[in-house]
Amino acid sequence: GKLASSSSPGTSTRRSAFESARAPGPIGHAKMLYAFSAKRDDELSLARNDYVTILRKKDHGWWQGECRGKRGFFPENLAEELALQEKGTAVMLFNYNAQRRDELSLKQGTAVKVLSTDKPAWWLVESESRLGLVPASYLKPEGALAAAAASPARAPARAPVAAAVVCRCRALYDYTAQYDNELSIKKGQVVNVSKNTGNWWEGECEGRAGSFPHNYVEVLD
């Protein structure tokens, strides 16, 4: 479809709405389908795949949103509104540093709202109005979510990972598994390492576990 231009729907109207009072609480969430470069002070530059908290829906196809601590307007037809509902809460077991735009950096002990568990290895969470993906193995579910996570269908995938991580590393090169007990990794992926002795280390990456050559990775912590 036709993409919105950044021509404003009335300079004084938008600027006064932006400056006059705090935006109301979040009314929804969206994920950017395309990048948008702000051309005015009251607009919000966004990259493809950024998660945005929607604060207002204005006329003329512009929404006001918040992303990475910044607020501003962006064209709504560059984004996809998400139908998200809180599934429960969880607490970070480890520090996590985002590797991609759609991930969220969080510190150990941070409580988060879990909004989606559609990807078993990566959960979509919210913390202080910021949205992003974090590895499910870095989260300790609470309440009803904990009961669901402890079900037989899920327990084998999570339990060993959270208990046995000795360090994290990032892949420097692609490695394709040659045997069933090995782990294929791609350059840039983060691996939760459970054994870091010898020439072959063992770990988990995006829900898959196995061994990999230690000289293909660099230690992060």
C-alpha cells in the first residue's frame, strides 16, 4: 500500500498535543514492518522489527508511541498492531544484553510481564513500557505461568538450561553439526554454555542443545 509521508497533519495541533500533557497510559503495542526516519522533533525514528508501545492514535494516520525510552509520532501504516495479552509474570535469572533490535536488555532480578510465549525459546516481555524478546531460559516464571512452564511438555527444555549455565558465549563463525549430539550455530548467536572444558563445549541455543568447537566462539561473561 501507499506509505505515509512525514508531512504533518497540522503543525500546531500535533506539537501542542505532544507537549501539553503526558500521554495517557499504553493503549496497545505494535511492531514496525518498515523503518521510519523522523524529520521533526516530535516524530520518532524507528527501525524495522522495533517493538513500540502505542500511547495515542491520532487522526491522519499518525500514532504516538514509545520505544527505547523515546516518545514521538510515527505513521501507523508502517507498523503492525499486535494483539497481546499478559500471560503472567517472570523474573530474570541472569543479565541479558540484547543482540538484535527486537530483543530487550535486562538485569538479573528484574520482574517482567510476559506477553507471548509463542516461540518456545524466546518470550516477548515488557519492562517499564519497553518490549522485546529474551531467551526463555533466562526467565523464572511465577504463579500460573510457572505451573504452565513446569508441565511435562515444557520442563525438559527449560530445567537443565536455567540450572547449569556456567557462562555465555557468542559465535564468531557458523558451525554446522556433523552428528546428532552436536549444536549448529550461526555467527552472532548467543549460546548458554553448560560445559566449558576441553576442545568441545556443550550448550544451548534457541531451544537446541549439543556440543560445538570452543574456538568458534568468544566468551561474553
